[in-house]
Amino acid sequence: MNSETTYLRSYTLKKEQIPPVISEDIDDYERESLKKKIKELLDQQEAVIVSHYYTDSDLQILADETGGCVSDSLDMARFGNQSSAKTLIVCGVRFMGETAKILNPEKRILMPDMDANCSLDLGCPEDEFSKFCDENPEHVVVVYANTSAAVKARADWMVTSGSAVDVINYLKKKNKKIIWAPDKYLGEYVQKKSGAEMLIWQGSCIVHEEFKGKELASLRKNHPDAKVLVHPESPSSVIEQADMVGSTTEIIKAFGDMNAKKFIVATDKGIFHKMKELANNKIIMEAPTAGKGATCTSCAHCPWMAMNSLKKLLHVLKTGENEIFVEDQIISSAKNSIEKLLKFTSNNQSIGLANDA
């Protein structure tokens, strides 16, 4: 295999940059009252909810009940782009709201909490990343969806976990050298699968980085009949033990398709809601986050995703606060990298992309 993997500087968030995981405490009466008011305002404002699998189950249920979308970041972007709604309420993290605005500049994009960020986004500052790209102009710049609008504007391609290997294989066939950012674990996984020559930015997801290989092996020993489903943002010691590695959507599909009773899942536990809807008779176990070097900063749940709630959703619909704005120049540049992915994933033959990047 002719490949080269070069690692850039490491980005580790300080403890004070990571908020605590806080869940909304409401009873059934208040929940139904909030949902009723939200539904009325959604109708009045021609608005729709676009929610990620990692958000609270209340938000996922409400999105489904009101004709919205519950999915991964790629299908969230695609749904928002195709929806006739004038307002998109993005329940997720900031880069998802920015992506929605980039693809729908004419629409109003609201978020329940503007502080809902992402460790991968925070770990890839646009100024430093752009400088590095300028120093390596012979490389195609490929960035993960979990990045700011400004970083996407600097990129040639945006990818998601489900599309990354296919896109990198496509670029490798064109003999392209690649800058990859920001997730180092996903980058290592993609590089191993493709054999492409890559410069890998050293960011990480605070949720997936906590999964422990040694402790997973111990859990598997106690449950030898369990299938292991792993998101590729996880450490290699965890990925190596997987029966299936894939995106959130792919994990849910595998859970439904596999003929097994028990599953150990290494991704944000917000996904369990959709998994249980699909097959409630199956047993789901969290992959271990405890063990040597563990901090349990998130305990398999993103603290920024947890910032989304029914109360905050109602508040932004009432007030119009927390609207996402992106500069026109950034929209123009970032849209190019995102639309390449949308075209690529909708066309297995990659027609029309022969001269790209």
C-alpha cells in the first residue's frame, strides 16, 4: 500500500470548554402542553423541525409527529434543502444550523440553543486550519460535516461518516493528496480503508473518544452473543472489535437487520430512541466509557446535543431568537463543498464530478 499518513497538531478541549449534560425535567402534563403549543406555532409560521438522532427523544417524537425529519447530518441537510417550509428549526448543534443556512439562504433557520456546539468544530479553528491549507496547496481539502461554515468554505469537499470512505476512494483514484479534518479517529479509519495519502488534523469527539477498547473486550466476553456496532469516530481499539462500523443511520439499519438479541453500541446513546422504535424486543448495551484514563466528560451523550429541549424550542418559536446567519461570501464558498457531497451521494457513478477538486 502506497500511502502516507501525517498527523497535525493535537487539539484537546479544556475542561471548562465542556458543559455538563443537563436533561429537561418535565412531567407528562407539561410535556403535552409544550408539544401542543409548539405544534400550533409550527403551523402558523410554516416551520418544520429538523432533528438529529442524538437529541432528546421528546424532540425526535415531535419532529416525526409534525412532518419533520429525524436523521443524521447528511439527511438533515438534504431534508431542509428539499422542504417547502419557510422556517427550519434545527435541533442539533451549531454546524448543523449553519449547514442548513448555507443550503437555504432564503429560509429562516432557528436553533433552540445557540451555545450548542461540537468538540470537533471547536477543535478546528478556521484561521489555523486555513493557514495549514495554504501551506499545502497541492492537497485537496476534505472536511467532516462537524466543522464551522468558515472551515467548510475553505474546503474542496465536505463529507459525512457514511460517505467519507467512498469520497476518499474517489479522490485517491484521481491521484489526489488529501488534507483531512478534523476527526483523527475517523481520518485514521478512512485512511486504513482507502490507503490514500492524507494529512490528518488531530481533533476528536469527546463522546466517541471515551469508549474504551479493553473494557469493551471484557463486556464482550461476558456477552459473547452480542453484536458490536461502532461509529468510526471511536478509537481504533474499539473499531477493531466491531461487527459493524458505520454512521448513525447505518448503525440503526444494522440493528434492525442483524439476527441477534443483544447489541453493544459505541455511539451517542441518543440514538437508542430510534433503535428501540425499530425493534423494542432487542437488548441494547452502551459500550464502556469507564476504564484507564477515563474522565466520563459526557458518558456517551453529547452535552451540547443535550442543550436542545422542548422549552427552548417553544421559546424560539415565540420570540424568533437564535436565528442563524452566515456571511454571503462564506455561503458561496461553503455551498460548493457541501453540494459536491450531495451530488456524489445521490449518484453512485459520480457523474458530473470528473473535473472537481
